[in-house]
Amino acid sequence: MSENQTDEELMLAYRDGDAGAFDVLYRRHRARLYRFLSHETGSPAAGEELYQEVWMTLIRSRERYVVSAKFSTYLYQIAHSRLVDWFRSHGKVRLEALDEDAPEPPAEACWQPDRQLDQRQEADRLRHCLSQLPPQQREAFLLKEEGEFSLDDIAQLVGVNAETIKSRIRYAISKLRNCLGGLLA
Amino acid sequence: MNTTPDPQLPHDAELSALYRKLAVEEPATDIDDAILAASRRAVGSGPRAMRWFKSSWTAPLATAATLMVALSVALLVRDHAPSRQEQAVTLSEPPPAPAADAPAPAAAPAPASEGATPPLAEPPKAAMPNEAAVAEKPPQALQKAEKKSAPPVFSVEDAPAAASKAKDVAPAPVKPAPVMSAPAMSAPAMPAADAPPVMAAPEPVPMRDAKRDRLQEKTVAESVAPPTAASRSGAGSGADAAVPTAKPASPITSERNSTRRLLGATSTESAVDEASPEQWANRIRKLINHGEHKAAREELDKLRKRYPDWSLPPDLAEFSKEAP
């Protein structure tokens, strides 16, 4: 199985019974998908659970796979559906107020510039700031950063128009900068 | 995936760099292993399922084919079973009693493949009980016997007559005849007028294995003429009593009557010449039994001249001593 094959070719090969194709595909997307789910849920445990569910869903539905979009879109659509279910099952409301009306994170939760933190602490800080974002802003931001999707891809994946995605990302960036504070130059 | 962000998207390079620097979590190795194992199982299940499917339909197919073959064989065997049962029933009838006063080979029709010489020397005593038996047989059985085994019957009882008509008849039964085509056997040997029904009766025997045909011939021959103890004890008189009761329409019976007349009245030179002393003596006995003592003495004289060294049986010796 060639590493040069596209995701779609690999998935088709896996659909047709090539287990090696799945290995390549998995290596390409494992870390990004894991981080996306972990940051979306704000819990590594929940992220792991959803992560496995997404991949198992992909494995089970492999025979129905057809190339109608990018494979990554297909994969993250599964993840998005699992996230919606997960939020619903945990009583969390993702449909929050419009991004523009979202409250700013409390000041005490933001970065204290006088503290010297190592990288681990910085990573914790980033996770904390992400968790303070409204889920839809967080999802849009993570799809941009982890999924490296285009605007249209994100809009299609989430099911909203492109302008809404742009707005969500814009607000997410602003809030993160405010939260991370001194970590940024 | 895109390495450069979509220019349409809001982008903060510094934030993205920080995010990429800090967000380095990866799934645990055991999770990777579990997912990869699941993917292989899922893919493996396909071929396994296919193999199972193949094996699941090839095995029943093979079984079905085997059953079909077995069923075909069973049906064939069953088709042949009635004939075997018939043979068994026929063979279970009283076996032909050994002809005490006749050569053993002549009592039963020898298979053509074995008999180098046609059974020309069937003793009259053996033939006449056969007539009685035929007369006592139900018509159906008789017709059946005629159809199936006219040649053996004819060859046993009428061979002398046939020989008297045509000497070249003799080789006929010697034909390699597992099939023993009845017309081929009996056609030249028919005693003229009476014979045609017998000629027409036999159906062509399909070419089958020689063993079975021989068995059928033997069976039918026995069913036609099983010499019973009673008929044997009745000797000539019993047979004579039975002959008139035989249906005139029966070709075999009429044929035998003519043959018997031929034997009893005038044995031709050719027939006598070929007869052995014992057969000749039997014919003489038959003449005596018919009261044709004169003819019997003439035959006895001829026998003595032909076989001067042969010692007469006691009964014939006594008959020769009696005053004419």
C-alpha cells in the first residue's frame, strides 16, 4: 500500500478488503482526530471514547463508502455526529447564543503573565482556554486547526453557511488570544 | 489536507503556531492497537465470510451431487430388482431333478458358450415329462416362457428332429451367445409347419451382460420344463396322457407333438447315425413304450450293427430275447 495514495483511494482499498490501506489512513488521521475530539469534549477520557466510536463507525460502514467528498470530511462528519450525540447525552447544550453574544471568559480563568509555566502547563492552559469557548466556536476553530479544512468544507461538515463559520472562528480566535494572554507574543 | 489555511478563513498565525506547539496529544497505543485489530477483523471477516460462503455452498453441492448419483444408482438397481425377483422366484421353483437315466448335461440346457455340441441327445424320457409340465403350465407362464426361452427349450427337446432336418443346425447354438438370439438359434431348426409361432414369439433380447442372459435362459427353461418327480415316475404314459390336454394353439406343444411323432415313428438315418448308443437305446425304449415293438426291434438291430461292442442295457437285452 503506497503512502502516496489519497485518502479516498485508501478508503476504497480498505472497503475492498485491504487492511493495509486502513493502517495508512489511520496513521494519517489518528492524532488530529483524537485532539479534535479530546478538545471538543474537554475530557481526554470522553475524547478517547468518542475517538474509538468514530473509528469503529468508519470500520463498520466501510462497505457503504463512496467517494462523494474528501475522506477527511467524511471522517469528521462521523465525529461531528458523535459529538452531537455525546453533548446531548450529557445534557450539554451546544446551541448557545450567537457567537457575538457569547460571554467572555472570567478574568481569573485567563492567563496570568507573571507565572512561568513549562510546556505541560502551557498545554493545560491551552486546553483550559479551549474549554471556555462555546462548543460551536470551538468546533469551528478545531476543524480549522486540526482538520485543516477549508471554509466550505467546515460549512458543509457542520451544516451551516460559510459566513457563520467565519464568524465563529473569528470569535474563537479573539477569545483564545484573550485567554492565553502572555503565551502569545 | 491543506498545509496552508484557507485564505477565506479568519487566521491568527501566532495562535495557530502556539496551538500546534502545545496540542500534541495522541491516542494511547492500546487504543491504536484495538482499532487496527478491529479493522483487520472487519476486513478479514469479509474473506472469511466468503470462504465460509464458498465452503457452505460447495459442501451442500457436493453432498447433493453425491445424493443424486446414489439416487440414480438406487433407481437403476430398483429397476432391475423385479427381474431379479422374477428370477429368484423362478429359480426357487422345484429344481430340475437329475435325470437318472439320462446324461446329466442333457437335462439342462447348457449355455451356448459352453456347449460345444448341441443337446441333440436329449433322452425321450426327459422330454416327455417336460411335455407334461408344459401342458400343466398356465397359459401365461407358458407364453412367457416361450417368449423368453424358446431356443433352449427347442434345443433341448427338438434338437434331434432338427438334426434330422438339417445337420448344419448343430453349430448354431455354439454361437457366442450371451445374447442367444432366439431366432438365430431356432430358425434353421424349426420342424416346418408347426414352428412359425415359436419363431415369431421371441422378442429380440437386448444386449446385456452374458451372465444375466444365461441366467434368464436357464431360469425360463426351468420354468417351462421342470421335470417333477411325478412326471418322471409317470414315464411315457403320464406324458402321453398330458399331451392331448395341451392347447393345440401352443406352438411349443404342437411342435413337440410333431417331434415326438418323428422320434417315435421314424428316426431318420442321419439322426440315428449321430446318436450315441445310450440315446439310441432311449429311443428304442420309447418305441417299446409306445408298443411299436417291431420298430423297436429294427432299431435295436441297427444299434447292434452300429455299435457291436456296446453292451445292451439289461432291459433292452431282455427285450431282444423276447419273441417278436
